[in-house]
Amino acid sequence: MKIARKAQAGTMQSSDLMVALEPADELSVEIESTVKKQFDHLIRAVVDEVLARHGVTAGRVRLTDRGALDYAIQARLETALSRAAER
Amino acid sequence: MVTQLLSSGDVALAKAFIEAQGLAFEPGFDDLVGVFEGGALVAAGARAGEVLKMVAIDPAHQSGALLGELVGELVRLGRSAGHDGLFVFTRPAHATSFEALNFRLLASHATVALLEYGGRFEAWQAAARAALAALEARRPLRPGATTGAVVVNANPFTFGHQWLVEQAAARCGRLVVLVVREDRSAFPFEARRRLVRQGTRHLAEVLVLDTGPYAVSAVTFPAYFLSRADPVAGIQMELDLALFGQRLAPALGVTRRFVGTEPRCATTRAYNAAMRRVLPAFGIEVVELPRLEAGGAPVSASAVRAALLSGDVAALPALVPPSTLSYLLSDEGRAVRARLGGAEGRHA
């Protein structure tokens, strides 16, 4: 799928994350996290897996995370992707 | 649940609540939100453009999740309005609460801390460092040589700016010219930066960059663009300079800041004085250079704007370099001149 418009999902609460998507020519993933030092690579792995599963090859993906678990990251990202998709 | 406070009754409640928390209620916001509990307001906050303000939480609720709820909603609303990055001014004691929400501390000075959400400073810094590295590859800095900086609005670029840059460049190994990015001036940012580039092209040691929103911007120093006197202008200009000392200068390796003496404008004069007060604490030497004068008056951008306004085109060649002159006389420049009549404020 294609990131066709700006979209966001999630909250700033503890154990949650906020996802912001916007169209771009290339794929980029920016991660801000209160637990970045320990878990940056694991968050990135989950994000990459979801993006690959949805066939996303372009767009700017930005996350601000407050220690969300994998399923929360998946759910927020998928929600944002469905909001950003072409209707 | 966070709700938007839209009715005049809700706004009045928010005003009373915010003032009870020791903050000043300032009208002029795009969003005002709050959280009610048992019919009483326990948290409130507002967003004006890209700045979050008046964020207040009832002391009995401060250890919980209210700040995240409130700020999360303000960030969501801000992004919907097209603001990617958001700033918040708060007391230094509260900075860590915002850092836990992934805000990044930009500067802390006296009673104020400025934080940013959205990672834009990192992007600005990466772009600035890449430009510096490209210059370093072309023209390495002599070992032990100083990197200096000047911040200019250049509205538009004059012989005065050119002279200041030449004098400053002669006093250091490398000079970074930071053009104010804020688009509140008669001449648009892209044109101002282009004219600075053209007017300093003969100086190989000069690198022209932009300030981002991190110096003399509507966020860091709004009073610069307003014509009315503002009692908090003093605190703002010191924070603007602390941000330069704590963030911009280290990012660029700058240890000297040059500035032209200011005979006319009281705000700029106060800014220069604040520079001498604030910057040395960060290891930055402030060097004030006398302004270039012509016919007993300083060669300034305001003199150029005045000449344009009165249609005195004959005065221009004495004030601006040929690159600026040809811009002013072009169709693009003419469109700006047409707007000059309606511009307000000292530096508009």
C-alpha cells in the first residue's frame, strides 16, 4: 500500500506510542523513544516487519514511543497506515 | 478524557484554573484543551501555532498520566494543523516531565526552559554539519583557527552586511553566516538567503546557513518582529542567546559571535547587550564591530526599505551591492516593494 496523505495514531501515554506518517519519495523511519538506548533496534524490527507486510516502500514514518510493547507498536502503525492509505 | 474548551464558560474556567496555577492567561491561541474530573477542571493547556503554552495540572493530580493525555492531544491537534514540530516553554523544574514525553530540551536559562517535540533540531544540526564537512573538504580550517558566526536577517542584504561579514571573516579562520529563517520580513527567506550568498561569494571561508527556528524566530524572540514593547522581551532574548550558546554554537564549533553596533533600534541594542551578558558563560566571545556608514548615516536594511518606500531608487546603489540591486529592480523585487507599504513592525 501507499502512504497517500498525512496520518497519525496513538497517544503520548506511558506504554503507548504516537505514529505520524506522511508521503515521501523514499522510505524513512525515525524513532524517538524514552527507552531508545535499550530497545531502538527491536522497535525498528517491528516497524520494518509491519511496513514490509503492507508493502510500504515510500513515506516518512515517525514514532515517539514511551515503552510500548510489540503488539501496541503493530496496532498503532497499522491504524496510521490505514488512515494514510488512498481511499 | 481531554476535551476542547470552546464555550466562553469553559474558557473562563480555564482562565481561572491556569491563573490559580500561577501562570498568566494569554488570549490568542489556536486550541485550548482541558480535562474535567467530577465537574472540575484538573488540567488545561493551549497551543498557539507551533508553541504549547499555559500547560497546567492541578497539584493533586501531578504524579499521574494527565500531562501525557493533555500534551498528546495538543500535539495531535498541532499536527492536524500542519505543525510537525512543537515547542513548549516551561519552568526548568518541569523540563524532565516533558522529556519523558519525548520532548528534547533545547535550552534552559534562569526561570525558563525551552523544549521541542518532533526532532527538528537534530535535522537542522545534521544539515548544518554536512555543509560544514563539505566546506572542510574544500578548504580545511587551519589548526587552532577560530570559527565565528554572525546572525543576520538581511532584509535585504546591504553593503553594511557585506562589510560586517568581511570584517568578521578577516578576524577568524571560518565564518558561519546564519540567515534568520523566520518569514515575517518584507523580503522572503529564500530571497534573503540568496542575496547573502551572492554578496559573500568572494569570501571562501564564509558558509551561509539558516537559523531554523532556533535564533531570532517567532518562537525564541517574538519581540524582534513586533513593534510594541514587551515586558518579557528581556527574558526571551536571553533564552534565545542561551539556545545559541548551548546548542547552535557547539553544533557549528563556533566560539566567537560578531555583531554590528546598533545606534538606532532599542530592541537590537538590548539584544547586543544581552549577548555580552549571556554568551561569555558558554565560552563564546562577543565582538562588536562598528557599522558601515555612508553620508553620516549607517548603511542599514531599514534605510534601503525607506528608500524603496519613497521611490528613491537613485539612493540604492550607495546602499546595496550589485547583486541585491539587480534583485530589487527585478520583477520579483518589485512585487516585494509593492508589499512594503503595508508592512508593520520595525524589522518587517
